[in-house]
Amino acid sequence: MKEILPLLVALFGAGFGAYFAILKSKSEKLWFEKYEALKNIVDTAESISHESNIRALEVLGVSTISEEEAVIFEKEILESKNQIRKSISRIKLLFKKKDIEEILEAYQDFYGAIIRLKNMRSHEYRVDYHDDLECKAIDLVNATVLLAQKKCT
């Protein structure tokens, strides 16, 4: 019996340690997924904001990128718009609704600005539409950063 008691204590301790190690790794994985989703929103919104700024300058007659860069940039922006939609869906799964209300509201405003810009007629192509999209993208970035500072630090 004297030899079995230390063995049982060691076995119990190892099981207890493994249990908490698994819990901690799940918690860290969830934290990482939250962080990556929020980071992706910030990165893509910043990219779209930058694109909107470049387009606004083009409306004013200032060219800041070459034609080749514009083609590459346009492809990246299309991918960014799809990526941000996927990231918004992901954070809906990872966070409580009350925690992400600001982000969802900012995303709706941002998406509305994209729709307004895409649906305007060519003869009314105005710089303020681009400025609005840029501001909405920055608002989305700020809301996302605020949530990341609250929940991922």
C-alpha cells in the first residue's frame, strides 16, 4: 500500500495537469481565432480605405499609381471585400452579440457606402462618395481595434 499511494498521487496529479493544459490550449486557440478575425477586418478595411483615397485623387485628376498597379490593386480590393465579409461572419460566431454591436453597425455603414459608390451614375462621379467610403472604413477599423483592445489583451 505504501508503494501504491505515491503512484496514485502522481497519476492524479498528471491527469489534473493534463486537464488544465487542454483547457488552456483551447482557450489560447479561441483567443488566436478571435485575434485573427479582428486583425483581418482591420487589414482589409485599411486596404479599402487606401483604395478609396487613391480613387478620390483620380477623380480630382491626380494619378498616384501606374496602370499595371491599378489592375493588381483592383483584384486585391475585390478579394478584400469578400474577405471582410467572411471575417464579419467569423466574429459573429466568436463573440457575443452585445460585444460586436459597434462593429456590426460600422460594417453596415461601410457596406452601404460601398453600395452607394458602386451604384452612382458615371456623370455624377464625385469625390465625396469616395471620402464617405474612406471615413466608413476608418470607423470600422476604430470599432474593431476597440473590441480587440477590450477582448484580446
